[in-house]
Amino acid sequence: MSSQRNGFQKDMYILSVDVGTTSIRGHVYDREAQIKGSSTKPISVLYPNPGWVEMDPEKLWQQFIAVVKGAVHDAGLQMKQIAALGISTQRSTFTTWNRRTGKPFHNFISWQDLRASELVKTWNNSFVLKAVHGTTKMLHFITRQKRFLAASLIVFSTQHVTFRLAWALENIKEVKKAAEEGNCCFGTIDTWLLYKLTKGAVHATDYSNASTTGIYDSYQMCWSGFLCSLVSLPISIFPTVENTGHNFGFTDSSIFGIPIPIMSVVADQQAAMFGECCFDIGDVKITMGTGTFMDINTGNKPHTSMSGLYPLVGWKMGADLVFLAEGNAADTGTAIKWAQELDLFTEETETEVMANSVEDADGVCFVPSFSGLQAPVNDPKACAAFMGLKPSTTKSHLVRAILESIAFRNKQLYDIMLQEMHIPITNIRADGGVCTNNFIMQLTADLLNKKIDRPCHFDMSSLGAAYIAGLGVGFWKSKEEIKHLRCTEKVFFPQNIWKDYKPIMENWEKALMRSMHWYGKR
């Protein structure tokens, strides 16, 4: 007979699936949070027109099912041994579908999609938005409520759902008609998967995913009726918002042979934050993948930023409501991949050796801005650039300059958090593929003058979703128990070289300024 712990037989497991930007990854976890089996499928991204980025909802659904079955098979288990399913997803990618038939009206429109860029530009320059800014500034002056201050700083972006959805309602006739008839469902990837897994019984999302759409009011904790009326979005199409840790229902028996409880739905960066056990105010997580996402736990209140940090719901579990402030730099892994395609190196692992083979970058600066510059610069028209090139410049100098630029952007984001938060930074933890680079990690620790913890696990989004699902069914009893499961691979301690690097970073900041406002239109 199997021994029991936490009321579960020893041979029970948690399954978690992370739907990222480039792949779907599924892992089966045991009670020690060790991976027993895995499966991965690449996401097929479609580019039907210049600037359009899409995914086929039905294909994504089929790949999701294949990953679930593949991970359980790889673990040598049966579906009945899965105690709960957790789902983590990329944020702000959405589709709409027929409420009666469940048939999508169009492909997923990705968070990277630019079809609404002209609409966004028009709105950002509109008299209406200027009037909103003026009115909310006055309301903030009268009430001193920070949510009005936040509204007075709103600048729309294509990364948020708002105007990509407005575009779909305006340009896809079936969507407009269905919305008018009350027969349209809107959903980000998590909502679509929930709908499919429950055979149409559940149309829901969680607070973390809702808060990243740009349509959700994190101050009032509801879909923003004001914004919906402002840009003509029918509020009837939006899903119910549930807790991040919640019994969303069971998978239909016909899909996996038995019903499996779906116990967590969480946005990927918030899931990574949970996976890193950043449970306390002042805890910071740095995820360095395609881009960098730096998040700080701000407790039970949203943070109003003057510099482009975004207030998000981290998670809501029972009465436990946690907010994050997030800054991002878009071109981290992108810059390294680009350098690899230019044959500056063959394998990414070489970059660390190359960077350390020279004393410095020989005055060369790299600005990592293929997608503009985000907080605290906030210039979408900035260009990527090498500056300070000389006849003596070698490939190693170029590579070192690229790696340094990633650490410099980390320093910028961190400094903004320090200036705005007025709360002590407690733990800093790093994850994502780029954090395997020891040069970037050490330099970041030096610039921040804080130790940085790199975990044994790298797929933190999946682990976070698994933890939340497991807590929901009693597989793990508490966050304290989960903290004890966390495994550190290496800690990077600052080596007191900030004074040496200060003039180098100041030089880089000059290069950054020169790269700004490069493009007339973007």
C-alpha cells in the first residue's frame, strides 16, 4: 500500500502546462517539486500580413492536449495519478468565438501584433485622451486617490488587448454582429483553454491574466466600464474573473479519459514570481528570456508609477491578494540571438568566455532596442545601435558590449523600482534562459550591489502554476512548505566594482540618448 502525505497517496502528481510565446511545455511534478516527466511542442506562429502576428486556436488546442498526454506518458504514469492541472500562459494574446457553437471568429491575435498601431497612435494624440488626462488629474487633486493619478498617466499600447480588440470588433463583421447579439465570447489563451477543456461549460479567467489586458481596473478589481464605454468595447463579451487558485472545473472525461480538476490559471510572469517564492513585499524576480521582466511584490495595493512600471495583480488565492509592479526590456535574448545570426559566435555558451577574454568593451556601447526602449525611457522610436567602434574593436568587444547592455537595462529598471517604491528590496531571484550566462548575472549583481539567487529550476512559470494548483487541492499545505522546496543553483554576490563601472554605464547612457527618436514613424 502506498504511503500517504497531505492526504494524498505517494503516487499522485501535479501536472502543469506553460503556453509561452514560442513553445508549449508540460511538466509532471512530484511532492518534492521534482520533474518526473515532460513534453514540449513548438507554437506555430502565423504572419498573414506585415506586422500581424497570429496563432491558430484549434491547432494550439490540439498541441496543448498532445503536451498533457506526452508529459504524463513521459513520466510513466496514468491520468488517474494526476491530482490537479495548472495552466500558465503568455499574456494579452486573445481570440473571440461564438458563444453557442464555440467556433472561433478569427485566429489568436498575439501580444506582439501591430495591426492596431495606427489606432493606438490616433487615440494617444486625441482630444478625448487629453480631456481624460485633465479630468483625472483634477480628480486626483481633489480626492488624492492614486487610481486617478494612474488614469491621468495612461498612454495606450499595442501590447495591451484594448485596441487590438477594438480593431477586431470594427473590422471582422462576424465579431461585431455576434457582440451585438450577445453571442460573442472574448478570451485570452487561458480562457480559451478553459472553455475547450470543459466543453464550453466555463468562460472564465483569473485576476493575473485579466490585469495584463489593459481593460481591467486593478484599483476597482473589475473590468473597466469607463474604458469599455470610451472605446466601445461591449462588456458582455468578457469572462468571469476568478481567483488564481480556484477550482475552475474538471476537464471533460472525453478528453483524457477521466476528469482532472483545473486548479490554477495564471499569467506567465506572475506564475514565475510565484515559482520563485517571491511571496513577501520587496521580493524581486528578474526573468531574462526573449525580453527581461523585472517584477517586485508590492503587497495588497497596486503601485502607481510615474516612469512606466505597470501595476499588475500577481495572484489572488482566497483572501490573499498580491500586487506586482513590473518593468520590462524587450530585447534581451533577441539581441543575443541576433549576434549569433551575424556569426559573432556559434554557441550562446561562448559569449561568457568571449566577454571575459577582454578587460572591457574598448569603449564600445550597444543599445538593445530592436523594439524601442521601455521603462524608464519609454521611447518606441529608439533604434538598436553599436557606438564607439574603432579599428581595434574585435568580436569579443562587441559581444561584451551586448552582454553589458543587458545588465545596464537591469540596473535602470532596478533603480526606478528603488526610487518609486520606498520599500526595502529583500530577495532578488533570476530565471529564464539568459540567466544561465554567468557574466550577465555577475555584472547585474555588481551593478545592483545586491546578491542574486539563481534557482535549479528554469521553467518557473510552469512551476508557479503547479504550486498554486497543488495548494488548491492540499498536495502542498502552505507557502512555507513550498519555500522549503525551493532549490538554489548559484548565488551571485556583488564584488564592489560599481565605481569602476560607473563611467562605462554613463557612456552607455549617452549612447542610449543618441539612439532615441530615431524613427519618424513606428
